[in-house]
Amino acid sequence: VGDGVASFGDFNSLEEAAAHLPPEGGELCLLPGLHRANLVLDGARNVAIHGCERRSFVLPRDAALAQPILQCIDCDGIRVHGLDLVTYDAMAVHVLGRSEGSCRDVRIHDNRMIARTNCIRAENAAELVIAGNRLHLLDTADGRATISLQADDCLVERNELVLMPFIDT
């Protein structure tokens, strides 16, 4: 997936690339550049989303600044790594199960994130791994928790959590 400016791939939109994945899953590789996305994976299975480490930046679309950059709803086998996710208005990644444990086997590792409310929020998840990330929460009244979990059988390790001074202009 290219950004359509500095890099060009089979697709120049993360959402469009995800829409073309087969039901059995696949891989979404973000080429270097500044990508705009608010990707919702609903019921997806076996999907890897990764970038070129420290060169694939993802920000929310201007029309959806209050939405997470990445949402995984009732998914199984999702991998997210090697991305820089930046949002000054919302959360970066939301892992959501509509019922207890209905979103499972999600691994979020080796990313860098800056977010306003949560970097990563998980609800009704199971078998969740959050490891090796550098997570910056903006120091605002809206800031909740860098990582917020309501999940079973989780591993959270080797993450660097930073409260980042921020003045909203």
C-alpha cells in the first residue's frame, strides 16, 4: 500500500487494500510515506498489517479525526507491527469484541504510537499480546490510559509508556 505521493503500491489506500483481501486473510504492507486511514476490520481473520519500520506513518483521515486509526472488531489472528500511528484527537488502536472473547489472537508489537485518549484499548478480547511498543499518551484532560484492557489471557511486556506534554491550540 503506497501513500499516493512518495510511494505507490498496488493500492494507495489502506481501506481499499483491506477490502480486496480474500476471506482467509492476507498481508497489508504499508510502503514508506504518510498514510491517512481509519481502517475498520470487522470479522477479519489472519490479517497482518505492517510497515517499513520508522518510515510508514499513519494518521487518521481529516473527516474522521475522532475515530481510531485502526479498529479490529470480532477479529481473529490479527498482527500489527512496524507502524507509526499518530492521532491528536482519539485513540490509535481499538480491539473490540461484541461479546466476551469474540476478538481473539491479536498481536500488536514493535510499533510507535502517539494518541490523545488511549494508544491501545481492548474490550472483550482474548489471547491479546501487546509487546515492544513505544506508546506516547498526550497529557490532556481527555487522556485516559495509555493501554486500557478488558481481556482474558493477555501478555503485555517490554512496552515503553510515555506521557507527552501537549498544548491544544
